[in-house]
Amino acid sequence: MNRLSWFLGLAVLGLLMAVGLSALGPSLPEAESSSASVTITVSAASDLKDVFPKIGQLWEQETGHQVVFNFGSTGQLARQIARGAPVDLFAAANRQFVEELDENGLVFPETKALYGVGRITLWQREEGSLEINQLEDLLKPEVQRVAIANPNHAPYGTAAREALQRAGIWEELQPKLILGENISQTQQYAMTGNVDVAIAALSISVEKPGDWVLIPDGLHTPLEQMLAVPKNAPHPQEAKQFATFINGEQGRPLMEKYGFVVPDSPAMP
């Protein structure tokens, strides 16, 4: 074989390899060679607003990168991502929203991961004098207003509605219900005295100055919370690193501290 034939053979082989690799479809982009610090944007469900900043601080100290959080209703955050919002990591309060984004080709499938199961509580501020021990107590005449997150787009609101329905008091409670845009706003209504009781997330109840009672998890579908890296993420590799950190040996103890059941736990549904 002469030298020209040899070079032509290499060129053809390289072309065939490129075509073969392209047929495999898109995957998570390779990390850039620069070690410069980046700032990632994390859109996260409101039930994470107490714990995620603490995990973020640990990650920043370890990596030198920065993280900013956009907390809100899972349904509203999912719509923002579907419309092209430049989000690096999406942490939903219900896996359904991540699965739907994946079905529409909007997240990297290999980055989907459960990171916790949430719980709901009956919460009232310390100044409250109501005796609230179970859902049926919400029907007491002295309870005038009850807040839940909007079940149309907030998973914790959906769980609240399911629990009230299974307790058999959903219809009767309608005149008292006040809807919050997300679970954080719902609890805020109770903290400011605008409502008597809120059905809140355990994760934002544990460190608040108030009284709370855990609602039995058998009354609602498990709040399986999932995260994923959107395909339009500006910094997908760093986002994947932070997702792994959340589910790692530093992130999981904090998630458990705030009331989440974490993957690999015996209590995981």
C-alpha cells in the first residue's frame, strides 16, 4: 500500500467513526478545559428554600463555583424551562414534571434522579391557640381560614387536596380555603396571621417558630422529588456536579435533617 492510499484509508475511517457517533444522539456536553469559576442557576421547588441554600454553600466551598436559586411552584418553573429559560438544574417537588420535560426532549435523560420524598404538615404560628391535631379539626368553627398551595401547579397543594379528599372533608372545607402560589407563600399566610392554619411542607416547618403536626403519608400520593439538567443549561457539567453533590454524602444528611426521606433509605417508598 502506498502512502497516498494509507492516508485516504485513515480519512475514510475517521469519517465513518464520526457518522457512527453522531447517530447515538445528544448527550451531556463535555466539560470545558477552563477551570474558571462559573455561576449556575437552579430552579427549585419552594419546599427546598431552607435546605438547598445550605447545600449550595457547602458545594461553593468545595468547588469554587457559585449557585443562585430560583424558588417557586414546580409547575410554573417547569413551564419556564419549556419556554427556554436558561436553567442549569431543575429540582421538582414531583417527578411527574421532570418526566414530562424528558418526554418532550428538554432534559438530559441520564441526569434524572430522585433526591427525596417530602411530607406535609398542619402548621400554625406560635401565637396560635387552636387545638389542631388532625385534618378533621380544620372543620372546627374557630378555624376560619386554611391555606394550601394551589393544587393546579404546586405538588404540595395536590398532596394537600388528596389528603383532604381522603379524610372526607374537601368539599365541606371549600369556604375556608385560601390558595397560595407555592408552598412557601402558603406557610407565609399562616406566619403573618392571614390564615389560621396552613398545610405546609415538613421541610419548611422544622425550623420555623410554630407548631406543626405531621399529616399521615398514607393520605396522599408520595411526593417523590426528582431533579434533572435541562438541555439548554448554560453550564451542564457543573449542574451535574451539583446534582451529584445533593445526592452525595454531604447533601443527603442535610436533606434528612429537613425531613426528607432520601434515596437508599429503608423508609424510601
